[in-house]
Amino acid sequence: MPPICLDETFLLHQLKELLSIPSPSGYSDQVVHYVGKELEKLGIEFEVTRRGSIRATLPGKQNTLDRAVTVHLDTLGAMVSQLKDNGKLALTPIGNWSSRFAEGGRVTIFTRAGPRRGTVLPLKASGHAWGDAVDALPVGWDHVELRVDEICNNQQDLADNGLDIGDIIAFDALPEITENGFINARYLDDKAGVAVVLTVAKALAGSGMVLPVDCHLIFTIFEEIGFGASSDVYADVSEMVVIDLAPVAPGQNSSEYAATIAMKDQAGPFDYHLCRKLVNLCQGCDINFRKDIFKFYRSDSASAIEAGHDARTALVGFGVDASHGYERTHISALTATARLISEYIQSKPTFAQDDKRWSSLAEFPHQPDREVIKLKT
């Protein structure tokens, strides 16, 4: 089967548009509307859950043995936790990330009176005022504050400008794409994954190809706080591949220039058979890939399994340097990921018997064991 044509220009356009839309966990309505309208343009049917997750369907030849490809629309962010006497705001993070990467960030505060702009700064922000004490300040959310671009000298000024405890704070993504293919931005996790899914969906929907089984495209909205896919997976989904970042760092095997198949994260191993199927697809289609173990990481796979969904799961990542900070990847990682997901959606189901919730032992697959491994003596 010849590979379908993936539109790299479309992928980068979608990524830029997605990065321009603030969507911290709990404030994702705008990006849900954007993705829904893009799916409508592609002629792909979908539905929206009460809270805002999107479940779209690429129809296949049969509507059993359904598969799903899952990404998340929400990002990291912050929330106002206190109006301070000095006219600045104290913050609490949304999602798990270090205040080290918040310092210096330009932000939008969504207030009842409309958006306000500001900057997150360390409590001791001026070397002229504090000298070397600036460098001795600990790292932590208790050691930063938000300076609002309004005349605010005290708590009352903040309140008069519509600022309040619980206001959502979105950090500017600051995207920059270099001529040699590097993509720098906050929130490539998981806006880059969403752009990949939309690109694959565009290619498949426009190809006229009949897929072997229904494939559901699931866009979750609470992944960064731990329960993204807990209620969003169709009951008839037998296997699901999650797309998210693959951390690039010393001790990791992921690469900014390849797709990464995660074998295990902190929630445990991914499905043995589905992971090996993805590896075989990469090898058979000459897709640049790595395998890796993620130590401090969980994804929509974990939330789906913990919620009781009996589906095989795997995770495909695009390599990202400085994850949950000012992130960087390369277009080659995104195109490799898109190629792998495209091939996966076009492939046959991993196991024909998985259309049944329960099967007999005779139908259940085998993994290699001591009885079938022949050792040389």
C-alpha cells in the first residue's frame, strides 16, 4: 500500500494556530471550538462531551474492533491564589511544572472584567535593588509573583481592575520556527500532537481510502491534571494509541528527529503486542524511530486504564527538549510521528478476537517464554 501524502505546510499552520489559542486545563473551550471547526472543514463527524472533549470518527469497513488515537488540547498554566498587599498576584500552578520556567513569562489573566496582561517575576526581580540576593532566591511558586499591567498598588486596586482569586492565567507560547526545521515554543505538549492528528486526518479523509476498522480521534481536555481520557474512550475501542511528547534528556533514548515508542512510563508497561506492532510498522515503512522508558511521566493511557477501559494502549511521542519548559522539537519528529500514526490507522487490528470483551483461553495470544526460546549450548 503506497503511503498517503502528509501536508507538512498544513501541519505547521495548524501548530501555529493552536499555539495562539490559550488552553490551560480548565479553560479550553476556545480551542475545542477551533478543533471542531477544523474537523467540520475536513468533513469528519464528531461529538463533544459535556465538559468539552471531542470524539471524532474516521469510518472503516467494519465498526467493531474500533481503535482510537488520542491527544490532549489542554496545556499547563496557572491560577491566581492571592491578591497581594503590594499590588501583585500570587500564583498556583495548573499542572505539574516548575516555576523556574514561569519566571519572565508574559501572560494573560482572564478576569470577570476581561483579559489583563502581565509578567511573572521572582520576588526579588531587580539586581539594582537586591544585588546578589537575586541569585540566592529559591525556586518555587511561593517565590514568584505576577506584575499586572494596570495601575495596581494594593489589593483594592487589583480588585477594582477585576482581578480575583481563581482567575486563570495563560502563558504566551512564543513560537519560533527556524529555516532548518527547529520548532521552539511553550506547549508543544500537546499542541504539536494535535497538529499531527489533524494532518493525518486531512490526508486520510481526502484519500478516498477505506480503512479496515473505525478509528476514533479523541481530543481530551484534562490530561495535564491527570484524568484526560478517563471518560472519553468509546466502550467498543479495543486498542488506543496516545500521541504526546517524548522527553529528550541525558539518560533518555528519545530524539528530536524521530518518533519514539514508549515501552513503559511511571504507570507501568504499555501493551506488549501493540508496542511491537508499532515497532514493526516503523521498520517496515522505514520510519525513523526510537524506543524509550519514561520515568516521571504519565499520559491519557493511564487515565483511561485506571477508569476501567479494557483496551490495549501504547504511546507514540515526538522528541521534545526541555519538556514542560520552553520546549523544542524538529519538524522531522512530527513528520515521523504522523507517518507512523497514518500507517497504524490503515493497518489491520492487532488481534481479531479483541472485538469481544471476553474470549476463551484458546483465543488469547502468547508472548515468548522459556519453552519457545531455544538457547545455543
